[in-house]
Amino acid sequence: MQLRTWSLATALALTALVAPAQSASAHVAAPSCPDGSVCFWSGEGFGGDYWEWTSRSGYRDMPPNLHDHVGSFVAATRACFVNWSPVEKRDVYNADWRSQYGGDFGGRIDGVGPGAC
């Protein structure tokens, strides 16, 4: 019985053929948000209702359509996300983003303020 040896290139080529291809939609790129702002969407994947909060506006309650209902966000500044009951805060840093946030703190967020929590 003779054993066949495979070159590394051949093995990689065969692996590429049989490995499942990843969907392009699996990798959602974050949209841009203006400097000094945090952009919020009601839907996951940056869809649905949109609201832009700016750090110079100070603390703001979430608008009614996003209160406890933020599906995704992009931060272009440092901010503090706040839930009031029970009190819970989340630090957000410049360049942070989440395309699926509703099942996390986005389902509890009541407001946003500038700087660290």
C-alpha cells in the first residue's frame, strides 16, 4: 500500500473548495457618524428610526421611539449610556459600535451623556 503525500498548496486548495463560504451579510460595516456624536438606530444593522446625539448638547433622555429600544449605534465621541431603574451606566468610547444592541443594554437605555460614566 502506497501513501500519497499532499503538498500544502493542494491541501489548502481542497479546503477552500469544501469549506462553506461566508455570507457577505455576516459582516456588517458600521456607517459613519459625525465627530462629537453618537448615532442611534431603532433597528439592528443600522436600520429603522435614527437619532443623532451630540456631546455639546449634554445629557439627553432618549427620544420616545428609542427609549429602551436601541437596536444599533455608532459612537464618534466618548459618552455614557444610562438606564435609570435600576441605575446602570455603560461607558462608550470613540469608534465603539454595535450592529446588534437590542438584546443588550439597548433594550434598557434611557439616556446618554457626555464623557465617562
